[in-house]
Amino acid sequence: MPIQILMPALSPTMAEGNLARWLKKEGDTVKAGDVLAEIETDKATMEFEATDEGILGKILVPDGTQGVKVNQLIGLILEEGEDASALTAAGAAGAVNLGGVAAPVTPVATKPTPVTAAATATATAPGTRIFATPLAKRIAKDAGIELAQLAGSGPHGRIVKHDVEQAISSGVTKPAAAAPVAAAAPAKAAPAPVPEFGPAYTEVPLTSMRKVIAKRLTEAKQTVPHFYLTVDIELDKLLALRADLNGRSDAYKLSVNDFIIRAVALGLKKVPAANASFTETAIRLYTDVDISVAVATPAGLITPIIKHADQKGLAAISGEMKTLAVKARDGKLKPEEFQGGGFTISNLGMFGVRDFAAIINPPQGCILAVGAGEQRAVVKDNALAIATVMSCTLSVDHRVVDGAIGAEFLAAFKKLIEEPLTMLL
Amino acid sequence: MSQTSFDLIIIGSGPGGYVAAIRAAQLGLKTAVVEREHLGGICLNWGCIPTKALLRSSDIYRNMQHAGAYGLAVQGASFDLSKIVARSRGVAAQLQSGVKHLLKKNKVTVFDGHAMLAGPGKVAVTKDGKPVADLTAKNIILATGARARVIPGMEPDSKLVWTYKEALVPDTMPKRLLVVGSGAIGIEFASFFNALGAETTVVEVMDRVLPVEDAEISAMARKSFEKQGMKIITSASVTKLDKSANEVTVTVEAGGKTQAITVDRVILAVGIVGNVENLGLEGTKVVVEKTHVVVNQWLETGEPGVYAIGDIAGAPWLAHKASHEGVIVVERIAGVADVHPLNTRNIPGCTYCHPQVASVGLTEAKAKEKGYAVKVGRFPFIGNGKAIALGETEGMIKTVFDAKTGELLGAHMIGAEVTELIQGYMVAKTLETTEADLMHAVFPHPTLSEMMHESVLDAYGRAIHF
């Protein structure tokens, strides 16, 4: 059975490439390590080396073919003792895979992953000096990235800091071996230095979601000048209204959170300056009221969006939120369902948290942290009374929203919650 | 009329324009430069170079006064202001003819006159209102530079209230001088006149002198200026100028208090505005914001084929930034591979006051503000053998590293010859070296540059000589 030559993945993010030219002709003897062909990716032209010995029996994808999918069959090598007749059968079998989507399982799966081996061999062929700046080398080392995977953008193709940082942000990490879809796949974190006498531990590799959370929230906390405003809001009227509304129909079951979403939406309508982002050149005022709602999932935090929340009634918000939350937990949100939004709500009330300050979800200007509604002693008309009170803390990016605007928004929000009938207007 | 069709027309022949023109010629572009005043622009005629000539005179004069410290005797040290000025003008003239020669050698066509955009790909040149030439080119670079900013109510009058232009050719040595603004321009003139004996006051609106520099450097500079007899008022603004025949009473407001200071001359150095007028920008897609042309990272304006470089394209207002931008634009037009946008963090700044100040990259405060965990190194001149031998023990070299990656984020220097030292860190930054490479580098002994090594070592707790 001839050995199949498959289109290699020369970088973890490569999904397809161009077969620039074959350096061996049909009938040429091939040794492991010989350069078979030149493959072009969007980043660079790389040499594709053979990992097997034999005779190049058939070229199936000719020179200059564009857009060859990774793992597509591009040629066949005859092993010792095989003759050309073997090609016909193999070619037919391989044809199934022709033009197919890059599939990790290939007819040669019994062999130890030749694609990977080829990619690695090419990338780190001994004697090939990789030009990279000292800073690029260090950042790559710390991030566990093989420099050989990267294309340099500096003078004479030297790898510079920018190239490594871009690779990190696009999710390239050490195991270049990963499938062609590596960008989306969870990648292993660089092994942390093991302290000799430290406590025992196990390591959970970072998922790409966890990395994004880490990066964005670190960036937010470190670069966004946060300030915090807290208000206590009485919930009794809202709870009564909720019970009343929920008692009228089985078609919906409104949660306190649904009321909060609507109140935030109407509050932003009243104080549009709080529905904004900071950019280097301008304050971006959102014309739509799109509200991100933080949802905890097993993989991490995600913020599906209720779009045009100001134009939706409580039942509509409630229904949409339930659907989005299920999708979020199942990891089925589409990008447009969680990317964007002008304002975020994070509610930890169901866990009994009284009050907390959330980290801003960049590039948004504000995030509202909602605590639990609980019975508290309040003073009303010079006498102690019991009321159900919830504390809400607004975290604000001071570059976009000043204290007075934040306070004005919170006042509007508080009024809507405390007089919930006004929400129905 | 001669040849009027070019590959590239450059309006303005300052350090942005003439460098762009020479690079364009090297790359085979048929290039024209239009200059309304003098080749070399402000930098060479009324800025960087002639001020350095003046400051050289005041530095030597200062050294003469301290001759005793070196075992030398100088009697009756004095100066002739008109000769100092004449030397400065001579230096400018020499360089201007140098630029003229370079442009000629590179076969760049120079038009003497005022240029205006006259439709897509068209430039009209006039001289004293009369048409000189109508030029066409696919690419046009605006490199018209900038001029001193004027505050309403405090307009310079060329006599009592000067800008850099009058201050460069003073007809008289003011006994009492007030400088408004303590940026590079203001502080250099303050240094010059103070060294020559003027009773000098500097008024700065920010809370420190040289406000763009690292706060520690600013503080050291202020202390040194005050030791030299300069009076410095910060967090202050000038609210009124009352002129009489040969003096000006300046009302300065600081910390809620108002004081009146009477001086012979006032120098205004409160920033610059771009030369965006009468360029025919109206009706084009070129956007002007706060007197500067808006450009992207490739220096492209909103109008296809029209670029802007240097001061007219915004801060930092430095000759070397203009030159580099010019080269970037030209190389892109010529299709040179591997052209990179200018990394604004890698533009050094130098101020030639006494002591000199030079810096590149982020200040310590800026680095922290950007969220870096930093390692900071400092090394004082007093710890350096060469500095002691020179009798220049005042000053410091400060380095700021990213603690995580060892990237040199910024370097800040004050002291003798630091404007010549900063390039070492510049090369290091451009090559993206880390602290390790700087530590491995062998610095020659005995030099001031050893302090650059020591400052890096100090950032990692390893300084040897302090």
C-alpha cells in the first residue's frame, strides 16, 4: 500500500495553503528529510519534508494549486517493492478525502501522525538559525511558543516582539502538533516552574475562554480607571408586582433579574451618557440599548446580549434570557449573541452575596453588580421598619462617565425598581 | 516654464521635507520641493541648529567663569552678544547651503515660492502673489511645519515680547527676562540668557518644568536651574502683559496669588501650531484638527495621494520624527519592502539646557499607568569616574524596565552630554534588547556611557559603583 502524502499544517492556525511547487518529480527517490515541495501559507513559504522513504509515485495536486486544504491527499510514495499498479487503488481510496475538510482522522491514522512530524521537522530543522530579537525570544519562551512557528515581520524577516504578541493573542501555543483547528482548540499552558517544597497540586490547562477572560479582565482592571457607586434599593413593590404578574399566566415566569434588565434598559434610555465606551479619539455613545448579562458556565463567564432591551417587554426579555442562558451553558452561543453590548449586568444575588464591585467588561463604560434582596431594618418616617433591600454597585470607567452621570443613572434605575409600575409605561 | 510633472512634490524643505526629497531621489522618484522661505526650514535656520550654536557660546562662557576649578585663570571674561549671534547665523547659513547642495546633487528640483493644492494631483506655486509654476504629481507630501503658538492678548511684538525668532537674534542683552513655558524651547532660551547674566524667570502652567520628562528628572532640573539663579514659578499662568517704553510688567497668577514681575523682555514659548493655512486644503478630504493635519500610521491624509509629515502631522514636534516620517512615506510610495510605521515610543527627545536632558520611551509614571510592573534603575553622575574627572558630577541616568519581560520601556537622563548618550539606549530599544543584553554589553572605560550600564544593573540590584 503506497504511503499517502497529505497537505501539512505548517502552523497551528493553517487551514489551507498553496502548493507552490514540487521539488521532486514522479519517479524520484525520496529519503526522510528530503524536501518534497514548497508550501505557501498566508505568512510564508515553507519547505515540506518527507518523513518516509520510497519513490515518489504520483503527484495528485500539481504545482501552483491554490487553497489546498490541510490533510488533503497531494501525492503518493511507493514503498520498497511496490510498483506503479499499487497507485491506482490507493489513489481511488484517497480520492474520498480529496477536497474534504481538514479531518484529523486520515487513512494513515495508524501511522504515528505524519502531518505533525513533518511540520515539526520542517520548523526546527537542525542548523536553521531563527532570527528573533532578544525581547521576542524571551516573551516567546515565557509563553511557551516555538519561534519556528512564527513568521517575522522585522527587518529581513526577523521575529520581533509584535509577532510574538500577535501569536499569543491569536492563541498559538507550544503544541504545534495540534489539529489544524488549533486556534479554537484548548491549548496547553506552559508548565509553571515547580517549587521544590511547594504544596501538592494538579494543573488544569487554560481553555481559550479562560485565557480571554484573563486577558480582558486584567486589561480592564489595569488600564481602566474604575470608580464605584453603591445604592440600596427597596424591592417590596417590585416583588409584589412580580408575584401578581406571575400569577396571571403560566406563559412566563418573570425573575427579579428580568426586571433589573428592563430597568437598566429604561435607565440608559433616560441617561444615554452611561451607555458609552471610551476610544482613543472619542467617546462612543451607543444608539442602541444592548445589554450584556453575565452568565456563569462550567467553562467560565460569558455575557450574552439582550439587544434593544429598551424596546422589549418583561415577558420577551424573560424568554430571551432563558434561551440565551441555556445556549451559554451548552457553549452554543453564536459570536453575535455575546460580542458587543453597551452595558453589563452581573447578578450574584442568588448566591446570597450582599454587595460586590464588578470589573468593567471592556470596551463598555459601566457594569452593574447586583446583590441579594434581603430583609433589612430601615428607618421610615422616624421609625424602624422592615423592607426588602438590594444593594447595587455600579463600576464606572471614569474616562467615559463621570460621577454625576453614574449617580444620575443609578438614581433613574433605583426609581424604576422602587416604582416598578413606571417600568410598564 | 521648466519640467512641471513629477512623481512626488514635497511642500516644505525642513528636516521632514528635504530628507524625504533626498530619499525619494535615491529611489528614483522624480521629485520637486517647494520652499517659501529658506531651505532646511525652521530646524536649521531658526530652531535646533542656531540655538545649539548660541548654547555652545553660553556653555563656554560658563566654563570660563569656573576656570579656577580646573586650575586655570581667566581674567575679565566677557562676551559680545552680536558676535555670538553672528556665529549662530553663520552656522545656520553654512547648513542651509549644505542642504541646497545635497538637493542639487540628488537632482531634486527646488521651487522658490508658496505652494497650494490646486485640485487632485496639482500644486500651484506662487511668489509674491505671482504664479511661478503649475506642478502635477501623483503624490504630494505636506511638510510645512509649525510656528509659535500665540495667546490672545499676549501677541509678540518683536520688540519687548519675543518668540524664538527674535530670541535667536537678540539686539540687546536683557537684564531681566521672563520666559513663558518651560518646554524644550523655553528652557533652552532661559538657560542661554541666564548663563549670560540675565535675571531669568520661567513661568510654567504645569506643576513642574520640562513637563513631558520623567518627574524625577524634572525635579533635578528645577533644582539645578534654581541653583544657577533662575527663578521658576510652576502651576502658574500669565494673565496680563503691561508694556511701557522699554519694559514689560507681567502679571503672574499662581496658587490663587497674583504677582507683578517687571522685566526687559518676555519670551513666549507656549507650544506651536501647525502651518495649515493657505495650503488649499479647503475642499479636499484633508482633515485638520487643532491646527494639525490628521494622518493614519502611514501618514496618509483623508485625500488620496496627499501625505503629511513632521510638525504639521502632530506631536512629538521633533526634527528627527519628521525626517523618519518622510522616509516612511517615500519608501511606501516607491514600493520598498519591509517599511514599518514609526513606533512613537522609540522617538528620543533632547533638551540642551544646562544640565542637558534626554529621554526615550515611557516615564516611570506612564509605565505604571499603562499597567506595567516596572524595575527602575538609577545611577548618579557622582558615581562615575569620567564625570568626576570632567567636573560634571551633577545628573542621573534612570532606566525603566518591564519587570515581566525585561523590555527597556524608557530611559531618562540629565547631566553633561546626555543628549549624545541617549542614542545607545535608542539602538537597544530598536533592536528590542532586554536587560540581559545591555548587561552583557561591554561599555568603554572611562566614559560617561558606563553610567548607562550601571543604571541597567541598578534596576536589577546589581550596580557596582554606587
